[in-house]
Amino acid sequence: MCYEAPVALSTWLGFFAACWLISLSPGPGAVTCMSTGVRHPYRRAVFTVLGIVAGIQTLVALVAVGVGALVAASGAVLGAVRWLGVAYLMYLGVVQFRAPAGAMAAREGETADETPRALFLRGYLVNVTNPKGIVFLLAVLPQFVDPARPAAPQYALCGASLAATDLVVMSGYALVARSVLRWYGTPSHLRWLNRLFGALFVAAGLALALWRRG
């Protein structure tokens, strides 16, 4: 018996290219990974990266089983998710902005008082409370799903492809932030980095608050 791939190679290559564009586009996930990369060495920041990946996988699963379409069709539910995301991003912004420079991990091996579970949950909540992710995936994923083939393997492959690119890109954001810390690790610089990332979180929250589905 010949093995049949879940999707045609050309279709998968098109989606894989789209995955890189999705992952590389700046957003709350990138800000979260960079701010965590500044506060922690990568061996701890990776938990936030994994949370980001788990969040997008949850959205893919919601789209695959049809819940995403129900959420997108309900203005009230989508609005509730949006304002939850706005509130969480604003909260992260205030906490980051007010954090003292001493709370940041200035040297390798020195970490702020955050557990791997808390780091994972931060990344997960940032992604899963972003309604733009649901709407975007609803617009993109169906274009790469062949109705003549079983849907589950196709969604699984698409989810795995998106997870792989997110893991690479978000890890890159965390590592770049860590590299910046090596060069600008004085208390004064750390304080301004805190304020910068705090402002970016607030800006992401404002952008989400002003977002309207097209």
C-alpha cells in the first residue's frame, strides 16, 4: 500500500511559507518573548516560548473543530475574548514598566522569581486571548485544507508546521533580547528596557482595543 501524504507537497510548501510570515510579524508574542529573554536566560525563557506555541496550537485546534468559526461569528464572544486580551496586555505592561532594574537577570544564571509554570502561562495567555489569531487562522487555514482528504491529518500537519516556525522565531526573539542585555546590562539600561517593554505591552493592548474585524 502506497503512503499518501496528508496534503500535497506544493500545498504544504505554500502553508510553510505563510507560517514564517505569521511567526515573524511583530506582535504581543514577540514582545512577550523579548521581555522574558531580558529577564531570564534562555533555559527558562523557553517556557514562555513553549507557552506561545501551545497558545497557537489551541487556536488551530479550535479552528479545526469548528469552535473558532462559532467564536468569530459571535460578536459578543469575540468581543469578550478581545477585552480579556486587552486587559492582560495592559496588566503585563504596568508590571513590566514598574519593575525595578534589580528584578532583571543581568548576569547568566541569575533569574527573576518566576516559575517555569508562570512563564509558560504568560506566553499561553498572550496568544490564546488574541482574537486576531482566531480570525486570521480562519481566513488562512481553510485555503490549505483539501476537502477531498481527511481533515484531521491536514490540520495536524499545519499545526505542527506552525509550531516549528513559532518555536524557532520566538526563541530567536528571546535570544536577541538576551544578547542586548549582555551589552547594556547596567541598572540604568535595565530600567529603561523595563520601561520600553512595558510601553510595548501597553501599545499592543491599545492596538487590540482599537482592532476591528475586517
